[in-house]
Amino acid sequence: MTPLLVGATGLGALFALILLQVPIAFAMIIVGVIGFALQTGWGPALTILASEPAGLLASVDLATVPLFLLMGTFASVAGFSSDIYAAAAALFGHRRGGLAYATIGGCAAFGAVCGSSTATAATFAKAALPEMLRRGYSPAFATGTIAAGGTLKALIPPSIVMILYCIVARTFIFDLFTASLVPALLAIVLNLLAIRIMVSLNPGAAPIGERMPWSERIAALRKAAPVILLMLVLFGGLYSGVFTVNEAASVAAVLALALALWRGRLDRTVLWTGLRETAAATAMIYGVIIGASIFSYFISTARVPDALIGAIGELNLPPVAIIFALLVAYLILGAVFDEIAAMLITVPFVLPIIDKLGYDPIWWGVINVVVIELGMIIPPIGIIVFILHGLAPDIPLRTIYRGVTPFIIADLVLLALLTLVPSIALWLPAVLR
């Protein structure tokens, strides 16, 4: 069999197992081990079942995952999301669309201290959606804003998605965190611009609220001060060079725990539930990473990336055309498949092509995160849209998708800008080196 046929067969077997409801981690392990065994024998194939998990379990970089998840758990328990939203709403709620601006800003701020996009969206659905509906915001506009705000977490460090990409692509986590800062700011600006355009075209979707007195605004800001402290410690320590990524994760988790205790929000039951949920999420992530590593080993041994590079080279297409073709494939794949799983499965195939075309793997990591953002809200399987519908079952899915459409357009604009101007992502890491 040719390498390309081996790769196609492996992918086909993998998707078949996933369709049969085999967990993706086990599906990748099964295909990786069997595919490797057919090439080299069962002895070496079974050896990687021990060597790959052992290497990943000893990875210091991967240890940041449970720490950032713990930080997000304690931040949620401490009530930081409602404090951030209340402060932002106090400052901007009197403007047309002010609560929508507050939701985007609040999600971005809370995303910096929470390890999960879905958790951010679910938290703000509880904190912001009732208030927006009570003030006369249209259900489509309100849910669309919250869904868009939730996706921002993927692009705002510390991001679990970025850490997973770096582990599989073998790049530095700090470099990707740094590269994502300017695109994250640009994403926030584009989302705010989308809100501005929507309320201009349809003022009735976002009535103007009452202006709060300055005393109440200052009180709301003081209540949000612990969140600001946590963000300053995390980002200040990380980007000033005081902390490594691992140390920043540890310090942020301990500080979030201390703040939750200080606020009296943490009892034995809540602590146990948070630890249990974090352990379950960590086990799932570790399993997927181990499966992706074994599957990648099989693909590399079969020389599938080399064959793909050769086949693409024969097409004589400009690099940017190949990149756009890959992005279209990712968006189609993400519309019907789990986005993070799609990223982990395709990295062994795609990353050598990116490298051969002369692009930076860090830049491609940022592109992957933006595509994952889109996959979380794009139909037919937008996980955040389904979460919002589950929390607000009276609002139909089609209404939520209608509300999120302008934000999908904003993300597509961001994706096009990053693709055509890679320096948007690569400028800051180059300055800091």
C-alpha cells in the first residue's frame, strides 16, 4: 500500500470506530497500535502502549491542564463571573446594547481565569441572559452575544486548547500564549463592532437602560477587584518572566482557592465536587492526548506526511491557496465533528505541510484556535449553542443560530485577516524574544 492509501485507510477506520460510539481516545489508540503493528510487528506496537503514555504522563507542560482547570473551578465557585458582569453592566448598561458590550467584556475577563469555553458560556448564560431578557433585549441578540462571548475563551490565555496543540505539535506554550494576545484583542474588537452594527440596524433588539449613579458603579468595581487581582498575578507574572507557564498555573490555582475561601463560597461539598469534575476532565484530556500521540506515531511511521507534501507540491498552487483550502476543510470537518478532536487527529497530517510551505507552527496554532472558536457556534453542531438551548429551552435553536450569525461573520473576518497577515499573530512573540 502507498503511504497515502495507508493514511486514508487509517482515517477511515478511525471515523468508523467513532461512528460506532467508541470513545475517541480509544479509537485513536486502536487504529494507531494496529496500523503500527501491520508495519513493524506486534512487539514494537505494544511497546508504544507503554512508552507514549509514560512520556506524556511525565510531561511538565501537560501538568498545566489540571491546574488551569482547578483555577477555573475555584473562580466559578467564588462568583467571579457575576462580579465581572455586574461591573461591566454598571459601566456600560445605560448605552444601547450596553449589556451586550458588558457580556463580551465580562466573558473575555472571566475567560482569562477560567479554563473552559463551555463553562464560560454556561456561567454567563446564568448571569447575563435573565438580566438581558428582563430589560427587553431580543432572545436572538442576547443568546448570540453570550455564545460569541463564550468562544472568546479559546483565544484568551490560559487556554486548554492552546496547551493541547502545543503538546501535540511540540511547540512552546508561552510562545502560543503570547501570539494569541493581539488576535484575542482583535476578536474582541470585531465582536463589539458586530454588536454596534446590529443595534444600529435594529435598535429594538437592545433597549437603552437606566444610568447607574457613580457610587453604585464604584461599588461594583470594588466587588470585582479580586478578579482583577487574579488576572494581574497570572498575566503579570507570566509575561514579565517571573513565572513559567507551570508556575503561573500553580500560583493562579492557589490564589483562586484562597479567594474562594476568603469569600466563604467554598465548603467541603463544593470542594469535593470541583476536584471530582476537574479530575474527570483531566482524565479525558490525558486520554485524548495519549491516543493522538499513538495515532501520530503510526502516521509518521507510514510516511503519510511526506507523501502528502509531495502530492500537494505537484499541484503547483500558491501557499495561500493551500492554506485557504485547509481552512475550508477544517470548517466543514468542524461542522459535523468535535473541533478539538479534529485538530488533534489532523495535526500529524497538516503540520508538516504548514512547515514545508514556510509558515510558523505558532501561527498555525492561533489559526487552529480561531477555527475551533467557529466550530463551537457554527451549525449544525455548535456545542455552545446547544448548551445555551439546554439552559434556556424556551428559546429555539434557530433563534440562537440567527443571533450568533453576525458573530460568525466577525470570526470569519478575523480568520481571513490572520491568514493573509500572519504578522498579526507573530509580531508580539518576535518582540518579546
